[in-house]
Amino acid sequence: MPRYLIIGAGPAGLQLSYYLKRAGAEYVTLERTEAPGAFFKEFPRHRRLISLNKVHTVEDEPEIKLRWDWNSLLNDSPDLMFPKYSSEYLPGADDLVRYLADFEREHELNVRFMTPVDRIEKIDGRFHVHTPAETYVAECVIVATGWGGPNIPNIPGIELATGYEDMEVEGSAYAGQRVLVIGKGNSAFETAQAILPHAAIVHLASPHGVRLAWHTKHPGDVRGQYGAFLDSYWFKTLHGVLECDINRIWREEDHFKAAITYTLANGEQALLEYDSVIRCTGFTMDRSIFDDSCLPDMAPNGRIPAIRPDWQSANVDGLYFAGTLMQARDFKQASSAFIDGFRYNLRTMTALLAERYENTPLDRQVIPLDHEKLGATMLDRVNWSSALWTQFEYLCDAFVVDRASGQIQHYQDLPEDYAVERFGDQEELFTITLRWGRQNYGDVFAIQRDPTPDMAHESAFLHPVIRSWRHGEKVAERHLLEDLLAVWRNPVRHVEPLYAFLSEQLT
């Protein structure tokens, strides 16, 4: 009987399998298809990823280069890094599928393919995972199944729309047509971009405005490579972005009618006519495999599971989520929905699982209770770590002060909310993260900067933020100035302000 059972052999299932194998843990990974990465064999439909693959950098340090390699899984083999598979800045999905297959094979992971899970139930504290061939019993189940199916909005007539998962990907199929694309995320813009040279009119519609990644700093929001469609909107080509509720869709002869109510026009209504309607409204988790004995609660948006700070189900003990399903705690903030984010989450999760189930203490380093040594350690971390860089505003390094022993316990790459909760009974705790500035800049490409250390809290770009906590309550915060090349070593701009802050807090 395995202690850990992983469901799904996509990037997250493989990454966790790698870490559990390296730790010598008893695990089994179940995959419903014949090879890893089944999702990426179909999606994105137009086969171009939005995850960056910056092969050429000025850095030689592998850890720092991972900041711009959004597709590699963490492992000890230099040949199993994604830039070996593609040199394209926005690579093809087929290259990722090939990479995942090689990763699983080269590391000889314990994956059982063609083993779909029919039902999960919890009996007497253990999970019984039923497959067509046998039932597995495990102490701990980690669900890494990714998205289970399309998210279908509650619109009368939505069944008439063609789903993103079924649409014709050749843009010429929409030549001369009026096309309604429901949604304004990356899949909607990917679709619009593909049909832009062919369709007569393309409308993207949803109740809310477009969330552009360069405004939100979130990689899951609409990316710059889809700017051609937005150009066409303002260049009066009749293509448009509609902020509206779609009240109803129906078919009349060979075309579709859509009754809409504009959300930014004092309730103005319109009746629009289209030749094709395409639903691009994202995906949702499939809960059908869960018995009532272990049915997980969902996050407020109803599409992803509700989780505790350690990525455990909010209401089912021993049930964890991995990969894109672990994003509820940093939803639309950091990168837990993507490989470059959840690969670090899973490294930390492995350590937390070992602590809980194997009685293996959480790794930590000890440094003297000295503000300069503490400050130097903090600067070393933010200047080197790819985890803190990629999982900005989410993962942190935690420093627990023990005045009695004259030592500070240093823990790496913990979710900040987890660290604050775990060490809430401690009198003194410091956390350091990388964070963006505020969101409400009028023009993100023309931000007025103040380059003085005391105004570092106004920094717009990614920069270090140190927080001081007492018994779980934040008592002080210090920002360090942003830097164009992300090097926080300047004596006046970074070192001296940090040391002064730590000295004051430790006095």
C-alpha cells in the first residue's frame, strides 16, 4: 500500500513524483491516458504556449536562469531542461508534450498509465481510490488532474455555441463571417487572433473589461502578443470588445441572434447577429470522482478547490491539490496556476508531507542573532532565488527569532500565510518576499519614480519587501528600491536601509 497516491501525470504529477521518489517515499501516480501531459496534447488549441522560454540571458547561474524558463520541471539533470527542447520565446505545446514524456522516462517515475480513477472515497481515515482494475488504499491523496472540463456560463442558449475545445482552428473556416467569441481571457484572444485575418467582424464579449497582463502583472491575464486584436478595435475595423451581459442566444435560419445588455452604458440593450458563436470561458475542476465522504469544498469562484495554506483541502484531511488546482491562495496574483510557479510549491509541499507523514523535520538553517548577518542572508536570497522571483507576493523566506538562544531559524520558500500561521506563537518573525507596487497606475509605461530609499514603498517594479511580525500580527514593513537589472546590492539604496530597519526591529 503506497503512503502517497498522486492522481494525474501532467507537469504537476510528474514534478511531485520526482520529489517523492528522490525522498525515498512510497508513492504511486495514476494517469488515465497512455502518456504524460494529455492536456497539452489538445490545449492550447492553436498550439502556442503563453509561458516564456527565454533561452538567451546574461546569467550563467542555473538558478537565476530559471526565472525566465517557465516550462522546465525542477530536477538534477541539465539535459532535462526545457530550453534543450525549444529555443522559441513562446514555444509550441508539442515541444512541452515531448519534454514531459522524456522527463517521466528518464527519471523512471512510478506512473501507471491507462489507469483512470472512477471514484475516491474515505473510509476509516484512509482513501480508497477505485480504478477499473483495482482499488488503491493510501494515507494521502494528491490530486494533480488539472482542469476537468470547460467552464460553461449560465446563458440561455449557450449550448448552441461551439466550445473552445471543439472549435475549428483554421482561421479560414471563418472567412467573411461575423463571429461572437464569449470570453475575454487568453483563450478568447488566442481565438480572435487566429481568425482576425479572415473574419468580417469579431466581437469578444463578457460583463467585465479586459484584464491586461501588463496592468495586473499576472501571467494568466491577457498577454501582449494578442495586441493586434486590440489595435484593430481602435483602428475602426468593426472588430470590437464588448462589456455586456449576454441575455440569450438563439438560432434563426442560418445565423445566430444574441440579445445583450451593455454593462457600461446605463443598461443599453442590443440585438446582434452572428454567423458563428464560440465559447472561450475557461475551464473548471471535475469533482465527479469524489464520493460524499471526501467531496472537497470549492473556492468562491466555484472552479478550483478551496485549500488551506499547505495546499490541503479546506475540509478533507489528507487530501491535497497540486498544479493548477493549488492556486486558490494566490488567485490572480502569483503563478501557482502555471508550471513556473507550482514547481516551487511542490518542492515545499514535499517537505511538508515528509514532516507530517515521515516525521522529517522541516529543513532550516541557523544564523546568529545579528542584524547584519540577517540582512546579508536576506539579500543573498532575493538576488539568487528563482522561487521568490516567480512566486512573488506568495512564497517567502521566514526568519524566526529566538532571543534566548541568540539564533534565528531560517526557512525557505514557504507561503507567507502559512509561515505567519505556523509561527504565530513566536514573539518575533521576519518574512521577505518580492512584490510589485500598487495596481492603479494610469500608464504603466510612464510611471514617475522617486529613487530615494525612503520612498521605496512607491516602487512599481518587482522589489524586496521585509515584514516584521509579532505573535502573528504585522508590526512593521520595509520596502527596498526597485532595480532595473534586479540586483539589490547597492550599499546606499539597499544594504544600509535594510540593515537599519533590522537593527531597529531587533533592538
